[in-house]
Amino acid sequence: METASALAARGHEVDVLTAGRPPGRFRQDGFRIIRCRRVFADPIRHERWFGWRISPLLIAGRYDVVHSLMPTDALASVRTARWGGHRTVYEDMGIPVKAWWSDKPDRAARLEVAKRADVYGCMSRFALGILERDHGRSGPLIPGGVRLSEFSPASSRDPRPTILFSGVIDERRKGVSTLLAALPQLAQHEPDVQLWLSGPGSADAVLASAPAEAVRRTVVLDVGDPHSQGARYGRAWVTALPSINESFGMVLVESLACGTPIVVADHSAPPELARPGVGVVCQPDDPGSLAEALVAALALARDPQTVERARAVAAGYDWDAALAPALEAIYGDG
């Protein structure tokens, strides 16, 4: 929807093909939504059905470009291009490691799209490197976007030095257990520090195995409204995402847009966002290294120049000013 809105604002005619309720055709934010009735609740059966369902729409639409976000609708785009006359663009929102696809039900679709799509884009340079390594092709960078008008600095930060984790709390690779293990070490330098856990998933198991000192300093926030998330970034002093196997790190861009520095693990895509003056990199699964990085990031939060530096980095991911023009270049290339 954000892609469609940004392109429509630049004068393009945009259709969004989707499924759900209510089915029908209607306009929103300057673009048209064509919503098919969803038949299957099971996501695997739904994706297969959706690729079949939109195929005649792709042919009849006579589109210049079809930009797909899932493997099965990308496959439908590739297979109908001969009759629809459109350019096929696939945006892989994960990491295209070929070995990871071996047990996936859409493996065949992924492989065919990797071979046949006119454009195969990834969200990070790290993922693009995997694309070239595993599939022998290059592609453009199509990162996640943010609107600086919607994510802005808070009038003041929380009185206590506050670390924000935003993500799936009980997903091991996100690094919440490492963050909790680092908290007592961080408290030796920052006696008033606290940790906010924000996101889906239960914190019970990870807190049960955490040091008592860390549990005492941790607040589990309600999931909350996505539109209010910016206030949490702005009130926090640092956003920490010490995760592995990340294709991008949307929460990091949103944090930077709010002027809040970031801490990431030295793994996969997030270090691309942790630029000097706005972010600090630690070793993966290393509480000591993470504690040191958090000390450095809290120092950045105390620097009044950090807010503008962080916003300047986030501006490179603004939907209207940066990403929509980049997509126009991708769509028209070749």
C-alpha cells in the first residue's frame, strides 16, 4: 500500500491486486484496489490459489510493470508476461538462500522466479550478495520505506536511560535473551537503565531464564497500535536489535526517523544501517559486546546532534523523496 501510495502521488496509475473482505474494486489514496474474495484460510493453499486467480487480471490489465511481493504471484506475473506485455519485478523480502528453500512448499515457484523475473530485487546489499552467490544474477536494492512525516522525534526522551527492543519477543534469533544477559553489565555503567520489550510473542520463557537484575529492569509493553509505535522510538534512548539472519531491519529505519540511535549485531543486513554517529555494532550472541555497544549508543543519545544525523540517514528510505524515484528507475531500466 505504501508503494502504491507513493507512486500514485507521482502521477502513476496503480492497481493493487489482493484478496480479502470485502471483495470488489475501489479507490484509496489515489490508486485502485482490486480485492478478490479469499477462498482458503490456509496460507499455502491461498498463495497457490491467488497466483491462479490473478493470472487473467494480469493479462487483461495490460500493465507496464507488475511488481510482486510473494513467490506465487511473481510466478503468475512471469508466466503471463508473454500475453500481458508487462515487465516483471519481484521484491524478495527475505534472504534468497537457495538451501533454505529446499523444504518450502513454494520452492519450485521461487526457483523459477529467480531464473525468469526481469528484475529480482532484495531489501539489503547483504541479500543481494546471496542472490548473486546462489543464483548467479544481480539485482537492485529495494529496501523498506518510512515516512519522515509520520515518524518524528519526541519532545523529550524518557527520564531513565531506556533501551527499546521492537520485534517478535519469543523468536530466538532476534536476540532478546542476549539483550537480557547484557543488561546487568550495562547497569554497572548506567545504574538507572531500563529495557522496554515491544512486539508480538510471549516474554514469559525468556524472562524466566534471564538474570533477576535484568527482569527487574524490564518492562513488557502492550503490542499497541502500529501508528503509535513512533512515540515509543522517540521516547526511548536506543533501539536494540541484536538479531541474526535479518533481510533488512524495518524497526531500525523507523527508530532513526525518530532520531533514536541503534545497536545491531554484526550479522546479515542490519550493520548496513548502523552508520557512524547513529549506530553501534556488536558481536552476535555476545552479552559483553552488546553491553559495550549499548554504552556507546547511550552516549550518542546524549549528543544533541544525533537526532539530525539519524534523520538524515532515514531520509534515504523516505517513501516519497527516495524510494518512489528509485522504483521509477527500476521499472524503466531496460
